[in-house]
Amino acid sequence: MSELKSQFDAAVNYVQTVEGNSFKPSNDFKLAMYSLFKQSTEGDVKGKRPGLTNFVGRAKYDAWAKLKGTRTEKAMQDYINKIETIKKSS
């Protein structure tokens, strides 16, 4: 798992430090990345679902909740795979 964790950390670092990338992700892609990150780092979603007027919070919660039960290793690998796809298309 340490190799996977290293690759995951590198992918997270890439997302946080990339500048001038021509890739313009859709909101759905951003939500997918958010939910994979949260599932990888915190596990299953916790707490109450945000109210109807909190559109962003509700969308994030729902995206993360869809991954309930997903193993940490799978979420990390899926996150890495998505970042690798972006790197190749840049």
C-alpha cells in the first residue's frame, strides 16, 4: 500500500501545483475527483446531508455518498488513473 499511497500523494500534489494547464474540467469531473479524494482520505461520508439551499455542499455530499463502501485502495487508484488521463491529454 505504501507505493499506492506515494502515487496518490504525487497525484494530489500534481492537482494542487499544476499551472497553466489547458484542461478545463467539468463540474461533474470536479465532483468525481472530490469524492474520490474524500473516500481515499476519510472513508465513507459522515454527517447530515446539507439542506436544499446549500447546492454546492449537497452536490459534494451526494457525490461522496455514491462511493460508500468503496475500499480506500480502489478510491486512490481511481483518483490516480483520472490524473494520469489528464496528464496524457495535456
